[in-house]
Amino acid sequence: MEYQRSHFGSALFALLLNSAVPLLAHAQEGLERSALDDFRLVTVADGLEVPWAMAFLPGGDMLVTERAGRLRIVRNGQLVAEPVAGVPPVRAGGQGGLLDVVPHPRFAENRLIYLSYSKASPDGARNTTAVIRGRFDQDRLNSVEQVVEAQAWSDGEAHFGSRLAFDRQEYLFVTIGDRQVYPKGDLTTHPAQDLSTHHGKVLRLHDDGRVPADNPFVGRAGALPEIWSYGHRNEQGLVVDADTNEVWLTEHGPQGGDELNLVEAGRNYGWPVVGFGVMYRTGAAIHAATLRDGMEPPVHVWVPSIAPSGLVRYTGDKFPAWRGSFLAGALGGEQLVRLTLDGRRVINVEQIVQRRGRIRDVRESPDGFIYVAFESRTAGATTRIVRLEPVAR
């Protein structure tokens, strides 16, 4: 089947072109070199156990989630010893635990913090992705209430999705992974393709969890009205563009086929019917095709996989040459990837941090610095959060 969208062809061309470029070596210890800027990684917090997400508050505090179930504060350059009280119990295990954290867009007025996490069923046999919000006062969460309990229950401990982001109208977007449901048989019946579940979906909600009246599946028989888009696998990066209000995400493919997607209302992103990956270990084919009419192609695809994590679109002034680029964290290859776009086309891909540790999250601070959270696979090991600080050439 011939495919007409030029931006996808350009993205693949950019992928192949950049894969041939050798990785930049470190010129000296402590100095990182990229094509456009040099910088150092400066530790701002240490002693964290699997830090999963970061958020910045007015006044300078940073909140950090630890997957084991702790919400931490970094204040005046120090990790506060005691975790934040009031966080609900989480189902910590596998890929689950305390996951994303974002402040309300009007946090300075309402003090609301949103947390996503893996929630156990009453009998403890299953779990799903849930979102709560609470008022952050006196270093604790008060008046905690549930905003989302995803209809994506599983006895497994993987593919929770769980990234959170607000747009300019204060709609809350929530990613829900496909819970690692095995793709087999008629792929169009996979839960990620089924609008009666939250598996493999992006949800759009009011800030209190109510469903917006203009969501694309409101009033459609058999469809959950919270759904904004579907056909996703495990969306681990999510950002709303500050200039355009567009919603972008990165998601894990299987073995190969990680994606950058522009997420639009009512669209089907194809998993597992179409894609670019293969089955783990065996290399067996999964998808019916790489492209299909009625299913959105990725803006960019990674083969081999990078295992994407946090995602930002840089708007600051500390690295002016990077302004407008996506910065995508990656667990695979321990890398921070910079993607340059021309409109909606990826025209360049560059690894700007490499082999310093598995990158779980990347965020931009209000003053334009870039922060990266590293994690370790070793049980009980602690890791750090660093700030990228520019160095004049």
C-alpha cells in the first residue's frame, strides 16, 4: 500500500541518516559535548531510590516520586529527609509504584498536586493505574481524592503508562498502558483497540476527573467517554507544547518500534495491528503491517528501541540552540535524545547524554535548566538527579 504522508518518510530518512553518525565522545571527565552546546552534569540531589518523576513548584521546591511509594522534596539544594505524608498506598512491584507527579496549572492559588500510581484491587489480586490529587500544605498532602481509576485491571505488573500533563485550558491528559496484554489472534480485538476499556489509551479530563463534553467518544455506544486517543502500547513520555497546545508522547514498542506521536482527538495509533517491532527473544512478526489507512503513523520511530521515558519540549534560554527541540529520556542505551523538528517532521536526532545511567525522567525547570533523573536496576540502590549546566566553548 502506497503511503502519502511525506512527514513519515522524512522521519525515517532522518532516523537512518543519524544512525550512521558516530556518537560524540566525552572530551574530558565532567564535560559533555553535543553538536551545538557543551555542558556539565551537576548533581542536585542524591540518595534517591528509583526516582520516577520530578515537578517544580513556585518558590523553588522540587517534588520527586520514588517508585517504592515515597514523595520527596528537594529544597534549597538538599533532599528533605522525611517523605511527604498523605500519599496513598501504592502497589510497588515490577514497573508499578508511585509514578508521575504534576502540579495544577494554578498551583499558587489552589496548592493542588496530582500523582499517578499503581493501585491494588481490594483483594490484592489485580492492579491498575490510578490518579489522585491533594492539597500540598506543610509538606504533606491533605484532602486527597481520586481523579482516575483506570478500567485496565491486570494481575501483571507492567505497562501502566501513567504520565500526566495539563494543556492551556487546564484539561488533564493521562496515559494508560496496554498492561502488556499479549498480541495474538485477531489483532483488532486487542484491548488497546477496544474503546470499552482504558488499556492503551490517552484520557482527557477536567481537573477534577469529570469528562469534557467535547471528548471524541462522548455519546458513542460502547465507548468510555474519557478516551482521547487509542491504539497505544506503553506511553512513558507526555508533554503539551506551550506554543501550539499540541499533545505529544513517546511510547514503547515491543522489540524495536518505539514511537514519537502527535496525539489528536479520536485517532487510532495502531497498536498492535501496525508497528515496526517484533516479538521479544524470538523475533517473530507481530503486526499485520507497518501502516494502515485509519491508523496514525508515528512522527518518528526508533529501531532498535531506546525504551523512552520522560519527555519535554525545550523552551528555555540556557541552551538557546536547543529551543523548540524535544528532549526524550531513554532507559535503553542510557541516553538523553534531542530531536529537532521542522513543523511536524523530525529532521535531526542527537544523543546528548550517554552512558551515565538509565534515564527515567527529564524536566525543564522554570528558569530554563534541564534536569535528569537516573535510576538503577539494582534493588535498593540509590541514584541521583542532575542539572545540565552550559559550558562556554
